[in-house]
Amino acid sequence: MTVVVVLADPPRPGLVLPDLPDTSPLSAGAATDLYRALLKDTVRAVERSGASLLVNYRPDDLLPDGFVTDTASEAALRSLAASALEDVTDARFEEQVGSDVSARAGNTISHLLGEEGAQSVAVVRGTAPLLTRSLLDSSAMKLRTNETVLGPSTRGRTYFAGYTEPADFAAAFGDAELETLTDRARDAGHDVEYLPMQVAVETGADLRDLLPVLWSRISAERIVPEHTASFVHEHGLRVRDGELVIDNP
């Protein structure tokens, strides 16, 4: 069974999706609500798959100044997960350890593979709403014959990074992430396989890529991420003439 590690922050304005208010019509509060929806859909997809869910969160002492509230980071994320999952008691919640995303992801992957004996571990960001049960199950199959499986996103990023053996993760998550993770895997002697490309939401440009796909799936009555689709519908978010607009402000 693959352990799917969802990297998560408590949903607080300015902390999550910080670039979205300046690159879209959404306010900081609306961007935070979108993050909640994206994260709910992510943890629900993991629960529905054959994977084991681990929510890996930044504790309060790793949050930037100004984002610590009376509600602890873990409590905020447990509450969010409980509203999305059928049984939140099946999910694990563990603190991130490390100075940056690369260190936190690498520490978690290495610990689970080396110390807990997990057969495979995948790190996902909770902002790729089209991640599905079938895609996660497909990744598990690919990890049976490849030491590394990566899910490409736009602008050279990834939304999924799965391993059966560790690699060098120092400064691997960031610029040219997909290439760096591939090169590090090959340096470690790994066979590398890929999942279909998906959009991970960080900026307005990402929403411009995502929304036509999402609205098309809604129109075709195909499976959509429930919480993200509801947010988009309620806010009337659309792409018109290449620009993000709100049809029913």
C-alpha cells in the first residue's frame, strides 16, 4: 500500500495561495476558501483510493510570523479533513520537519521508507483538484515496477512525486522541479515513470488552465472534484477572452 503524504498548511488568508489575490479576481479570503476546497478534494481522493492517507502539516512554530492563531495548525486541518472524509480516524496527521519544502518532503519520504518500512511513498500538494482515485491507483501500479513516479504540472512543477527508494531531495522541489526530481532519481539509479499532466493551483494563470477543463467536465456530466467545482460554480469563475472573470459577483 502506498502512503500518500499530503503537504498542507492551515487555511489562513495570506498563508495559503498567497499569489492568487494579485493574479486573479479572488480576494485573500476567497483564495483561502478555494484552498479549503482543493485540499478537501485531495484528501477525499486519497481516502477513496487504495492508499494510506497522511496529512503532513506545518506546525505553528514553522509558520511565518503573523499566521499563528488561537487554533493550532493540526486542529484546523483535522477539522477540515473531518468535513471531507468518511472516517477521519483512518487518516494520520504528522508535523513536517525541515527548513523548506524540499527538506520537509525529503525527510518524510526517507523516514517512511527507511524507518517505517513503507513499500512506497508519494508526496502530493493539496492543490491539484483533478487528482482522482483511479489516478492514484494507477500510480501505485507504476510504483511496482519503477522506483520513481512523477506527476507533471504546468511551469515545470509536479503535483505528485512517488518513490519506493529514496533519492537526494535537497533543493529538489522548486524551480525546474520536474527536471530536478527526474535527474536526482536517475542519479540514484531509479527507473522513472510519469502520470498524466495536471494543473496544480498557485496563481491566476493556473486557474486559467484549470477552469475550462473543469467547466467542460461539468457540462459533460463527468466526475468532478466536488468541493472545487462547488466553489467555482458559486463564485461564477470563468475564463473569458483569456481572462479570469466572475460572472455572478
